[in-house]
Amino acid sequence: MKIVIVVGTRPECVKMAPVVAALRNYPDIDVCVVSTGQHRELVRSALGVFGIVPDIDLDVMTHNQSLSGLAAVIFEKLDPLLAEEKPSLVLAQGDTTSVMAAAIVSFHRGIPFGHVEAGLRTHRFDDPFPEEMNRVLVDRVAKFKFAPTETARANLLREGVEAGDISVTGNTVIDALFDVTKRDLPCAYPQVPGRRLILITAHRRENFGAPLKRICAAIKEIHNQVADVELVFPVHPNPNVRDTVIPALANLDRLHLIDPVDYLTLIGLMKNCHIVMTDSGGLQEEAPALGKPVFVLRETTERPEAVETGVVRLVGTRSEDIVRDVIGVLRDENAYKLMARRVLPYGDGHAAVRIADICYRFLARGRIDTQPASNG
């Protein structure tokens, strides 16, 4: 029995690595990990943390590639691969163009497709772009919908998905996080006595241009108004990010613009920071599990569960809103304590085992059993 797992970005690797490991515990399942080659070094580094090496690299990236161009190349290269490999099942996680293409190619080939992290919604088709469209489309195609939370399940039910096609498993990002936080993860950069560290990431397509400029203006204002903070910003390699962030934020003495960091370094920074400012989906899930307040630099989020607990705040991309909320928490110890609570709205660390169990029973019995045999 063969399962092909498709990954394209670092977050996909982090979230699928526990699934790969869980499936490989079944000796009669052959797992083939296919990397699209979109972020080759980041992907290999992320998988390497978990002792996984891609079996196949599709090498799809070209310079300044459009979304349609990327999708076209994935379609062209993945289709003959699936024809040759003849898997019994294809799995992918999330909402990127690579996941959408993998789902459609699998559908065309008549191969069952499993969507890890199904059911996330903002209910705005263009925000985030193109992720909301991708995940809606993938969930229409997928045979298996592995929903991370009851909220995600409810979204799918409202769209007319049969309850028997949905499994609430938890989010595999918590599995990965629990794995790596057992290791020695010192804060790689920087640690200055008497200063609180703010970790910043921003890379989403819908924030390119004016929103990212407003985010940068807010970051500069926070730096200038709060003297006891040290800010570190791993800058995404995309020129749409770098060409905005670096000119706007260079030469601030307590703001450190660094190259992208590997997964272990990122988690080390998160463990040792005071607050997180981000437009990342994964950090919205990971930081609450570490007790770190999160300010989401987006207008919408498909992850409302942590917002509802009060440890994550959706602040948008208006400079004045970001400055007001972040500085307010930095200056109010009680407000900080209310947000700096460890909560686990996204799972208990056993999501991958549940997903692997459902997949194995499907392959062994030839039918869908969407509820795992055990919750351990």
C-alpha cells in the first residue's frame, strides 16, 4: 500500500512530518514524500529536523513565478508521477497552490485525496488570497477531511459536507511542536539583559504593498516608543517582502532584520520572546501553546479558536491599531498576563496518530472509517 505525501513549503513540512512518521510505523505502508521544490532549502531543513528526506523533488520554481504558472508546472509534473507511482492515497496539508494542484491531479487520476487541516475558513473568498479559494476547492475534492478543530468541522458541515466524511483530529503542528520543545532550544538571537524580545514575521501575499508598509511603520513606532524592547524580524526571501521591509526598517538600533531561520531556531526564538507579531497561520497555533501573546497582522483569520481564548488578538494592518494594541500590552502588566497564558485550542499532540490510523484502516479495509480507533 503506497501513500504519496506532497509538500511545498516549510509550514507544510512541519505539519506533515508527524504524519509521515506515524504512517511509517505501519510496515505494510510505503510512504513517498514528494517535494514540489518551491522552497527547496527551507523544505529540506524542516523535514531534516524530523529525520525525513524527500523521495522526489519536482523542481517547479522559476524566477518571479505567477500563481497560475506555478500551478501549471505542478499539474504538468505531478500528474505523470502519480501515474507512475500508482498510490492508493495522496495526502497534503493546508491551502497553498501546491495543495490545490495535488488535490485536482489526484481527482483527475481517481486517487483518493486526504486534506490535513480541512475546514479552515475566513468566509471571504479573496482574503487570504489565494488560500481561501484553495482550501474551499480542496475540501470539495478531498475524500478525507481531517479537521483540526470542532470549528473547522462546523464550517464543513455548513457547506454541505457529510458528517461521516469529516474527522476531528487536532492540528499536527502541535505534534511537531511538542516534539521539538523537548530538545535544547536556546534563543539564537538576540538576548539583551533588561530588554524584552519581540518576534516579528510578515510574508503573506495579501499584505504585499500598502499593508506591509503600514505594518513596518507600526514596527518602527513601537521601536521608538518603547525603549526596553529588542525586536527580531526574520525577513522572508520574497522580493515583495524584502524590498519593502529592508528600506523601511534598516538602521534601527534595537531592530534586527535577519535572514530566514530554520524551524528549530524559530521555535527557540518563540520560546524566549515576550510577544509575537505575525501574519503567519502556524505561529497563531504554536505561540499559544508556549504561552506567548500573539498580535495577528491581518484583517481576517481562519483560526478563531485562540482569538476566542484572549491569547491571540487580531489587530489588522492599520499602523495606529497595531501601535495602540501592542504598546498597550507592553505597558500594562495585567493586560500582558491575561494574554500570556498557555492554551491548547489546536490539539493534544496526537493528531498524526489519528490521521495515520484512519488512513491505514481505509487502505486495509477498502472503506472510510473517519473516526480513529483510539485517541491516543
